[in-house]
Amino acid sequence: MRTDPIVNIRESLIFERSTPGKTAYSLPPLDVPAADPRSALEPALLRDEIDDFPEVSEFDIVRHFTRLSTWNYHIDIGMYPLGSCTMKYNPKLNEKLWRIPGISACHPLQDDSLAQGNLQIQFELQQILREITGMAGVSLQPAAGAHGELTGILMARAYHNSRNQRRKFVLIPDSAHGTNPASAAIAGYQVRSIPSNADGRVDFDKFREALHDDVACLMLTNPNTLGIFERRIREIADLLHEKDALLYMDGANFNALMGYTRPGEMGVDVMHLNLHKTFSTPHGGGGPGAGPVAVSRRLEPFLPVPLAAKKQDGTYCLDFNRPQSIGRVRAFMGNFGMHARALGYILSCGGAGLKEISETAVLNANYLRHRLQGLLDLPYRQDSFHEVVFSDKLQTKKGVKTLDLAKRLMDFGFHPPTIYFPLIVPGALMIEPTESEGLQELDAFVEAMQSILREAEENPEIVVTAPHTTKLRRLDETRAARQTVLRWRRAPEQDKTPREAARAGD
């Protein structure tokens, strides 16, 4: 944190700025008995050092939160090159659609007859995602990609249980997304890792050796986390199906394929889609996310309930009559706000637009690859799709690591790419520009990287001590891991806040 005292006063937390008698907003007179909201909390959960709610003016609180917003990097500021995250721009049209009162204010327990438009949104999104993926059925319930993974694996287990098969193992390539092993383990399976070959693809011979009658499925990321397409996916699917095993495809990287190919035609049995990646809905705390799962005909009976359905009379309803369903995996029908935004995005783009999205995403990634190749080590030289993975092999000769490059990039006003993933690439830098970025932004990113890589060669000290212009300097990561601070606590030597001073009569 900066040490200038004036800056520290301005950057103080809102309850440190509290002064008795200040009011930001006055509620209308109560028409119910007054109650202290703290009375509903367990006494052990109340914090002694914050003994009341902040008393601040509207002016104070507006400045406080506006100031905080300027400290945060977000997609409306600039490029977010996080590989495998697909941090694309969120069109404001999506937000306008979601804010239509009949959409945003609809209660999930509202009767079907009073929510026909919203049920139609979900039904049409299910149908469109079926068409885009070439699958037989879609559930919109899962709340995120990893949740979609787990839902898919639970359906695979239900499929095998219905056939009196007790499968023990899930095969996962070492180039898969990191949540895949966790999803398999939570679903009760043991994981067997399949190594990559020299091309960065699944080692086909090792896969064939690991495929036995006790294997439930293979969880394949395609394109994988190296940004490389698994060309033998149809052969992989056929071998799995010979053993009555299933092919799960991680759809987090679907932004590279949309409009060009359909996983259902590759033999995929189940996949999740990240609406907050491919279909432009907000990520994480700006979201929440959504991870619909699409399935082949053999898994369609096991989809979670309910599904949005269209009756013969043309009205819409929630279909609970699915006797083989795995049940609910999420309250109500998932994160409906994401469904409305995604449908708006898809309809505004149209089929040709969705195809162009994939074209541009792949073009942008390959443009960055071409401009940076030779300055950064490229461990796998196969064709790149939506992202490219470099390593710090050339820079380590001068003592500069991937983390240093990422920290220095912040000084140039860019969010760093994904670092140290995938794990099969030591010192990985994983860059995904998405289709959102134009040539001017891509060139600015390249120029920043070129400057940093020159510094790493000529003046490595400035890189290994970065960042230099951010609110916080480089943290002591060892200490941060061992002495994690998860909440604010006033230090004993800290001066009294204005509020405490007023109470003490100072």
C-alpha cells in the first residue's frame, strides 16, 4: 500500500470513516416494530472491533465505492488474456434485455401460467444449444462449468447403474482442465491420468492400454489446454463405445469450435458449456456463471429435473415427469439471468455471427503466437486454436520467471495471462485474446510484451521487482501463504478513527 498519509486517509475503509450523525440515506417511517438486525446473529459471529454500522454521508459512500471501482481491472477497461477463461466483452444489449422487469423480477416460484415468456426463453435456449452442439438434450440447471462437469459424470454413473455395470475409473488426459479430476472424485470414481504425446495430444496407445471394462468414461478437453485440437476424437469415441464407456467433452474451450463442428457428431456423449465464456455472460462475482450440460441420446433420460418443455397447445411448462432423472442439481432452474443474456447474445449474432466468433478468436490467438514466437519459448508447435501456450524457458537464463513477466505486464496496464497452467508446460504463459479484441489492442499487448522481454534481457532487475505502478507492490508470497489475512482487523497501534475520537471527546 502507498505510504503517503493523505492517500491512506482517502483509502481507508468505509467503517473507519464513520462519524456519528452522518446519514447517507433516510428510510421512510417504519410500519412494523423496530428491530436490531444484529439480534438475529449468533453472538460469537459479531466482531468486537466493529460495534455498530457505519455512519457516513452519501458523498462519502459514493466516493468510497467509486474509488474502489477504479482499483479493479475489468473487461470494460481492456484486454483480459486469461487462457481457458475466454474473458470476452459482455455486450450491454444483454444487460438491457435482462433488466426488462418481467424477466429480472420474475419469482422462481411463480406459477407457470404467469411465467410463459421466461419459460419460453429457457426452452428456446435449450433447443438452440442442442442444435449448436449436435446433442439430444440440454439441462440449464448447473451453475458453472465445474458444476456441469459433475452433473455430466453423475449422469454417466446413472447410465451404467441402469445397466447393472459398476465402473470404477475415469480417464483424464494430463492436458485437461484442473476441475475434471475433482468432479470425477466427487462422483465416486478413481482417476487414471493419460499422458500427452510429443504433439501435445492424448497419447493414443496409452489411452488404449488404460481402457478396460471398469472404465466409466474419458473426460477430454478439446481443444485441450494447450490450444491443440484432438484430431483422433472420433476414434477415441469409438473405442470407448465398444466398452460401453462414455466420452465426456469439457466445453470450456467451445469458443474455438462453435459454428464449425458439433461435438455430437464426434461421438461425444456429454459436455458442459460455459455461458459465461462462449456466450458472453458475466464471469464470477459479476455473474454468477452458468454451465448447461448437453447429452447424447443414451444419456438424455438421466438429465436433471425439471426441463423447460413445450406442450401440444403451444404453452410452456416445467417437465418433472422423468423417472430416470438424477434429480435436481441446483435450486429451481439455474441462474436464469445468465440464460436470458445468453439467448440474447445468440439471437443477436445469428448462425453466421457465431461462426465468425470462432474464426476471429482463432485468428487473434494465432496472430499473437506469430508476433511473440521466438521471443518466448513455444513448447508445442502444433496448430493453435483459440489460445496459445508459451513458456519462460528463454527468460530463466537471466533469472526472470513467468511470475515476473506477469507482474511487469501490470505496469503496462494489461491484465496478465493465465500463468503456470497447464501443468505439463513448466513456466507456462497461456494467452487467449478471444474475438473481442481488435488489431490495435492486440498490437498494444504485443508491444508491451516485447518491451518487457527486452527488459528481461537487458535489465532483468526491473522485471523481477515489478509491479512498480500498482496500488500494491509485490507481496511476500511465502508469508502470505503461511499468515493468510482474510479480514480487516485494526492494529493496536493504529490511531483512533474519527468516530472513536468523537466518542472519547478528543
